[in-house]
Amino acid sequence: PIQGDMVHPYLRRRQGIEAVSYPSEAVRSVLERTLGVPIFQEQVMQLAMVAAGFSAGEADQLRRAMAAWKRRGGLEPFERKLIDGMRERGYSDDFAQAIFRQIRGFGEYGFPESHAASFALLVYVSAWLKHHHPGVFTCALLNAQPMGFYAPAQLVADARRHGVTVLPVDVCASDWDCTMDSRAACDTADGAAPSLRLGLRLVRSLSPEGAARLMTARNASAFSSVEDLARRARLESKDLDALAAAGSLESLAGNRHQARWAVTDVDDKPLTFETATQPDSSRLGVLALNAVNDAPPTLPEPTQADDLIADYAQLGLSLGPHPLALLRTRLTALGFLSATEVLRRGDGRPVHACGIVINRQRPGSAGGVIFTTLEDETGMLNVVVWNKVIEAQRKPLLSARLLGVHGTLERADGVTHLIAGRLEDLTPLLGGLITQSRDFQ
């Protein structure tokens, strides 16, 4: 539809920017409800009948060809008949050619009205849910991963920007799935909504079987220590290591350094069902405590950077500061603005922005243009990279995880883009931080 020049005229007419006109009353009867622009496949079939003299059978053949013209070249036999039929009925060549271009556009991505309405309903409901219940919306998306345009890190960051309280993965509270924490009641005086509790499913290298045993043991009685957790949940060392590295043992063992020490203080031993169900006083278990019970050493607190790197490595996200918040002083010194600062600039202004690349897309209908999204601690920024820049700067565009963009701001119809001019790979500034981009999906 975009290539067929349908979408933009419809939007301009809906906004009152472009006048609506019809070449005949017959065409008006088909297109009036969509402001003179064919939006649905049924309208194209009706136009062929009322404006070009097609029979119902011929219009149905046209419908079939629209869905397959790129694959089999099936539209060519209809072009002459459509244009000649419109001429015979007094329509201009310009109108006839425009209608055929729109029909070609339907071959790219056109739908019958029922299909479009079903999809629109899903979009409307999703938008309503995200606006009114952002925590529930985000929770559902996290539990459906891997899917979609945005990774968990971006979903959680967006939810927090919209006022959702997000609680960390915690062996004493988290289920396998992310959940809405009912302990943060929604009828409080300040109207606070339930918090979003991250689930064990986010912990990389944690086996579903180990997580299931953990939840079963916790439902029987709360854990009192890492030893108790290890013994009653019958966790293998790799599962306990994963939980410690993810920071999910904090309620039992303290910070990551302390949790990792607690994990190293246990070793594998055989376990029977009977001993697994004994109280915490029992010393037997798959991960029973070593016989030597020295007091744990005093360990330094992990730095923000330590926690951030570990969070991204084990969870793919962090509830701590955004990585670029820690780099902001350095980035400012290099002349880069935050996303919020960029969006305050006027149309046509030159700007220098930098962000973590979260996706790259190259739609087939975009003429080879690549769209990429950058994220920093203040939000997201959409970047448009035209073919000339792609060819000249392909390496930083496709390989950088932290990308600097020197370009021009473009504002139109309430949408802001940064048109890229020069690209800069700033990935070394991330150090050991692991980030992922969802590209060309």
C-alpha cells in the first residue's frame, strides 16, 4: 500500500491536509468511507467492476492475481483491460494509472477488510492495555519471549519509564514466569499498581527442572539459607552458580560476591528423597555445606559496573542504572547529546547522538533504507540511514553495538527521526558489557 501511494494520501486526507475528490459517483460509492483511497481488497474488486467494467468472475481473478503478481507476474494480463475499461467509461489516464499502481501495491501487502479489521482490533486492544495496564502488558510480553521487535531489556526499561515498579529475580519470591506481585496491592491510598516481579525464566543457564524443584521446595516452606535452598531443591552446581551470577540469591546471601562465595562453600553429594525433605538441620544434600564452617570472608561490594555487566550477561537486562548513564560524562565530553536532548532540538538541526543499538530493520518497501533504533538512559531515538550512507559506512552500521550518529533531525507529522550522515563505532566504551540487537526480523 505504501508503494501503491495509498497510505500517505489517506493519512493526509484524514488530517484535512489534502482535499478528498472522486472522479464519479460510482467511484464515490466504493471509496467514500475510506476518503477516496482504496484500502481493502474488496474495494479494488469493486472498482474494477464499476470503473472498468469487469464481471464478478473477472474481479475475483484479479483478486487472486493481486496476491501472487510478484511470484508469477499474474497482474500483467489485467493491466490493459483495466486501463482500457476506465478510458471507455470516461476516466482519465492519470486516474487509471494511479488505480493500477495501487493494485500493484496490494500485491506487496494488501488485505481483505475482515483481515485488516481483525489485526486492527489486536493493535487497539494491545495499545489500550499498554496505556492503562503497562505492568500486565510487559509481564505478558516477557513471558512470551523470544518474540517481537524489542528484547526484555527494552521492554523493562519502557515499563519503568511508564511508572511500573519492577522487582528483581529472587529465589524467595520469583516463579518461573514473570508475575504481577499481589503483595503490592492496587487499592493503596496513592493508587499504586501491583509490581512486576521478574521470573526465573530470565536466568540464563538455569534449567527448567531445577527451577521447578526450587518452586516446589519453596511452596513447602520458605528457604532459610543458600544451604537450605540447595539441599531441598536438589540443585546441581550449575543451577546454583547461575542463580548466584544473576543476583537472585541476594535475599539469602547478600550481594553477588557474597552469593558466589556461598555457592563455592557447597559441594555435590548424593541425595535421597528422604533426606531432601528433612529440616534445615540436616547436613546431607546434593549441595550440602562443607564440614568446615569458617565465617565467610569480608568481600568488597560489587561496583555498579560489576553488577551491570553481570546483569546483562545472566539476565539480558538490568534494574540498575542504564549503561549509558555510567558513560554520560564521557559521551558529553565527546559532544554527544542524550535522546531527550536530541528530541528537544528543532527540525533541520544538526545533532550528534549516541546509543546502544537495539534493532536494525530493512523493510522491502523502503527502497533499501535501513532503520535503526538507539537507546540511552533517557529513551529511544529512531535513525534513518539512506543508501549512500549504507554503502560508505556499512561496517559501523552493521557491527557497532554502541553507535554514534552525526546527522540532521527531521520532524514530520509528530514523528521525529535522525537522518544519519556520519556513523561512529563506539563499542569499545562498553568494555565487557554484552548487549544484543534484534536485527532484520
